Amino acid sequence: MKNILLVDDDLVLQSLLKSHLEAEHFIVTLASDGQEALEKLQHINPDLIILDINMPKLNGIEMLKLRNDKTPVMVISSLDTERERVSVFELGADDFLSKPFSQRELIVRIRAIQRRIELVRNESEINDDLATDVLFDDSSYSVSISSKEVSFTQTEFKLFKYLFERKGRVIAKQELQLRVLQKELGQFDRNLDMHISNTRRKLAAIQLPKSLINTVRGKGYSFAEM
């Protein structure tokens, strides 16, 4: 996250925030109302919009309604009511920061949005690769995923492969127990859950999301649809 569009009609606050953000190595573009911001969005592609609500010509709420981009938005406003917060979140804002705020808190909030965006982007890229780039080695019980290799036990390997081949479907615990562990599921049997947990841990160890294998409460497990 490098480029920020700062939209606020308070020119003093604009100047202060711009200086502080630039000191943190952000590139800042300024707009004094929603209309000016929409015009600038036709020519620039910021990583984040910092947006005031109460502005002349076109306020922040109206800008959120009219914009076509999907840039993350942090709303900053002195109008800190439940109605305002609900409105901006319903219109797609990612965060709400009440004025007055410290510059340190602003930077911390920006970094938090940045982490969330990167996490979503990384998982999306991994899922794109998974759609065409998963190789199973039945002899070594290893799986190559997005050029990363993970070694499983025989049971973990069979579980992972069984779920992968049925991705998008919820597979009942009873079915997994019979087809993979080859025994009936007992009332207090936690072997299946243990194997799933170990499989997820090994995925996380090579920076793959644990959410590849989802728990569907009361039903079973599913491999993430891709």
C-alpha cells in the first residue's frame, strides 16, 4: 500500500495529514470534496482512500454511493454516531476513525487494512494456483501446491486427496471415517479431527491457508471451492 487519496475540506488537517503520511513514505493525492475525488479517481488508482463525511458539493456518503472503484476506504469524521458508522460500512467502507484522532492511530489503522488486503490477495493467488497446480505423489505421501511441497502421513495424505477431489462439497465425518480411516465413527472418536488438525498445521507451516480445509459445523469438512 503506497498511494493514498486524502479527501477532506479542512485544508489545515489536509496539510498536517499529508506531511505525516509522506514521512511514513506514502504518496498522497489531495481532494477537497467528493466531486473532486471522483474526478481524480478517473486518472489515478490509489491503494487507499481516506475520506471525510461532512464536505461541500458532494459529501463522503454521496461519494461512496457514486464511486465505481473498489479501493479500500477509511472514513474519518467528527460525526461519530451509530447511524453514520452503519451507513458508511453498508456502503463499503473498511474502517471508521473518529475525529479528533492521533496520527499514530491513523498509521496503525492503515497498516491493519494493508495486512487484511495482503492476506486476501495472497489467499486468492494461492487458490488460483491450486486450481491447476496441485500434484500428488502417492509413493511418498507428499503434495506439491503452488510449487510448495508438504509431506503428510499416509492417513493425512488420503484425507487431503479425498477432500480435494471433492472440493466444494461438504463431506460428512462418517463418510471420511469409513472411506479414509476405514472404520465406523464412534461417539467419542476424535481421531479424524486430530488428523485434520495435523494436516492444517502442516499447510500453515509452508504458508498455505488453513482454510483450504473448512469445518462445516454439525456436518463435516470441505475443501475450499476454487
